[in-house]
Amino acid sequence: MTVELTAEEKTAIIQQHLKSIAYSEYNATLSLAEAQAVASPSAESVASLTDQIADLAAQKQILVTELASL
């Protein structure tokens, strides 16, 4: 027996993922601000957090595209 998810169920799952990414993105943004606020910011930490924010934006875009296709 094959069970198919409805468009509404898929939408709910994608929205949950988008919310999770929003939390992660906000957390990374705050962490980046904190990392840059110290007297001698670590270039490695700043670069890592900047990369994380870019990755999260890319993930969000994939989910938005998937949501639009439903």
C-alpha cells in the first residue's frame, strides 16, 4: 500500500522546515554580530558564520521553490 501526502501536508512540512531555518538564520546572525563585536574578531569564526548564513539562505530558497510548486 502506497501512501501519498496531500499538498496541504507537504505544505505544512515545508513550513516547519522554513521556520527551523528562520531560527537557525537568526541564531547565526546574532552569533555573527557577537563575533564581530569583540576587540579582535576571529576571521575564521566570522567567515564560518557568514558561510552558515549563506547556506541557510540557499536552503530556504530551495524550500520556497518547492512550496511554490505545490
